[in-house]
Amino acid sequence: MSINLYSYGVDCFIFIVSLVSLLSFRIINYWAKVIVISNLNIFVLKITFLGTGTSQGVPVVACQCTVCQSSDKYDKRLRSSILIEAGETTLVVDSGPDFRQQMLKAEVREIDAILLTHEHYDHIAGLDDIRAFNWVQQRPTDIYATARVQKSIRQIFSYVFAAKKYPGIPQMNLFEIENAPFKVKGHEVIPITVLHYRLPVTGYRIGKFAYITDMKTIKTEEKEKLKGLEVLVVNALRKEEHLSHMNLERALKLIAEVQPQKAFLTHLSHQMGLHAEVSKELPANVELAYDGLEVEVI
């Protein structure tokens, strides 16, 4: 069998030229985005889901249900929390009982602030573990929360605020927030007030990203803050109705109404069902979040 070396060489040359052109285009396109983002002082938000479970986590202690006995890593959920990285700024939303484990798993070296949604134990229990960051960063940790949440922190962690402090206790700078925009390290944060049955809970919007947990209802004026989002994270406890949390149906209805480009469901209980099975039931732009999931938002 004869081989046309000339034709073969031409084909190879064309292939190489095409490959180089494609790689060059992608490299130029990448750096063009970097330059535009830098010049406009726009930061790419990197969101890491530290935990996506409810107050008991998944699996639930002593539970023998299918979800709690699942070997699928996506069915293992620590208490709900996220890490937000914006340029050189690192924020954490909520500090539950799994805070220490979450910081180690995500290899977090420094944090600039913690934003608290409300005072329930599964969202603040890990605040004692900020001691490690106090020592490494040689400063108190900034905590942003409403006046009501701060009151609970002062009661639960009373030793932190005692007149005579025990050596090595956590160090906190409490910053009171209201339902009005504020800035952390130059980044505008917009609070979103929702109701956890009758308890006000604070969600947060930064740029085109918003995070809400433990919500049952939201007023019209607060819902307006969710328009024009690239990514929305919202809670969905289970498929059945619940007194103080949205179920799957309510969460999907809200998402369809505010129309983010992409939505992720968090604060999921074992009663929601297996991750793999529930995922098949969701609209194309909606996913179940899972521990360790990373998402970028411009």
C-alpha cells in the first residue's frame, strides 16, 4: 500500500495550524477577560459550598433511611454555609457546628469577615473556632449581624465579652447591620430580609450572586433584590410542606419568578431524597448543591 507523503504532510500542517489558532484564540480570549475585569475593578466571585444540609446534617444520627445509608458522597451534607472569595477578600456566611471541619476541608487560611443569617445554633455554633484565625491573622474576626443576632451571640458566647477574659478565647468585632447595603473590604453587600416562619433571617447579595437560607416567605420588596442574578442559592428542605422552610415546590416557584441564570438548592434534609434521583426531576437551570461544589460568578 502506497502513502502519499505530500498529501499526508499537508494534512498534518493544516491540523497543526488549526490547533495553534484555536489555542491562541482561547488564550487571547482569556486574557482579554482578565484585562477587562481588572480595568473595570470587577471581581470574579468564587463560591464554595462548605455545607448544604439542615440543622441535623445528612446522614442524621441513628437514622436508617435510604438517604442516610447512601454511599454516594453527594448524600453527605454538613450544616449549611458558604465561602465567598472576591479578589483578595474572603467571606464566610454562617458558622455552624461543622465550621472547624469545613475550614480544614476547604483549606481556608484567612477570613476577612463572617456574615450571619440568624442566631439558630446550626448557623452560629462554630464561632468559638475563629480562635485559630485570631492567632494566625493576629486580629479579631469581623462578624456582621443584625442587632437581634448580636444579642444572642453575646448571651451564648458570654465569655467572649466578659470584663475579665480568659486567655485564648475567641476575639470578635461585631458590626451591626440593618436592611440596607453595607461594604466589606470595598465590596457592597445587600441584605435580603426573609421570614423563617416568623423569625427574620438575612440573606445576602453580592454583585449578581445571592444566598438565602432558612426561608419560608419573602415580601415583594425583598424579592425585587433577587432580580438580574446570575446565580441564586436558596433553601429547599424537602418535598413535603414545612412550617418554617420552603419545600421543593415553593423553591422552584420562587426561582421561576425571579429568573436567575442558574439556581442551586441548599439546606437539604434527608427527607428530600437521594441526590441522584431528585436531580433528575429539576429544571435545566436548577441543581441540588452539594458539599465542596465550587461556582464562579462575574
